[in-house]
Amino acid sequence: MHCFRVAVGLTLFAWLLPLRAETLTLVADYWCPFNCQPESDDPGFMIEVADRIFGRAGYTVIYLTRPWSRAIKEVESGQYTALVGTGRKEVSNLVFPKRYLAMARHTFFTQSDSTWQYRDDDSLSDIRLGVIDDYSYGDLNDRYILPHRADRQRLMILNGQNVLGRFLEMLGLKRIDAFVEEEAVMRYYLSQSRNPTTLRKAGVASSEPLFIAFSPADPNAQRYADILDKGVQAL
């Protein structure tokens, strides 16, 4: 009987070991406070939630930062497990959980002395707007950015690293009149800046739920989404 229990115990351990050893790699661009610096004491709210939930389920979570366009492609291809901080319209082919982790407010920012105010998309024709490549900004991408993507009089489209810093520089040089950023992200960025700029909020483009969504190339994607849903419900 003792040998039987040992054998059963070893069998169960062997069955659990692959699950415990499995690593999930989450990627996004730096977008603090939602997802911040990898391998730091404060990796960001969404990373902490994922680490807690998947850690309890026996997984190891690794978080990496990439330019947003690159992160999307690498998750779509299956190179990485999940994309952090995405809206449903942004990358609709990913596998989404039912529960979102945060709400985004995509807000227009101008210099403090500007009088421009967002009323509707027609009012955007009065300015040159800075946006980040492949960001959906809720449905602003479909409504306005994609139809005018080639018009450099209307749009300045950036990608890569430190995009917010570059937008602030362009704003000061009057190369753009406004840019769009999530309100909490902009507030955090300014709070951490050595030379904070005084900006003016000029309206909200849209609001949307934010998710951690999984690669459609990963056969376990739906299982990961279900684990995340159950974990969020239990928090």
C-alpha cells in the first residue's frame, strides 16, 4: 500500500510538473501605470494581476517590452503568449478573456495656451494630431486615423520608444498641435518627469476596456483566457 501511494504521488507530480514549469511571456510597449518596467518592484498593475493569477495556477510569467507594432506582430505569430493592455478593436484576432482589467480614457493633450477643443471628428481637421502607430484609441483609429493615414498635414504617426517624450518635444516646436494618450498614462509620465510640462486636456476621443489577450497561434490560448477570467473573478 505504501509503495502504491508513492507511485500515485510520483505520477501526479509528473503530471503537474509540465504545468508548473510552463512559462507565459507577456509583451507590450511601456505604458505605465498599466505595464511598467520589466523585472522591477513595480512592473505595473496589469502585470501584477497576471503574475498573481497565473502564479497561483502554476505558471511562470515573463514580461517584456517592445514597440507596440512589433509586440502585436510577435503575439499574432505565436512568438509570445499574450499582449498586455489591448482593446478588442485593436487586435481583434487575438483570444480575449471575458473580463477586462482596466478602462482607458484616450484623451487629447495640447499646450497650456492652446484654445483648441475636441468637439467631434470634424474638429480634428483644424489641427495636426500626433498618434502612435497601430494604437486603436478605442474606435478613433477606424473613425479618423486610418482614413487620413497618408495625410501628413493632419497626422504625425510615430512608433518606437519614448514616443511621449517625442510628442512633447514636437508640441513645443509646434510640429503638432495636439496628441492622444491615455489619461492615467500621461499623468504618470508627467509625475515622473524631471522637467514636467504643463499640458491642457482638450477632450476625450473615446473610452474602452483594456485586456490581456492571447496569441491565436497558441493552442492553449483559450485555456489561458479562462484561467485569467476565473482569477480576476476571485480577486
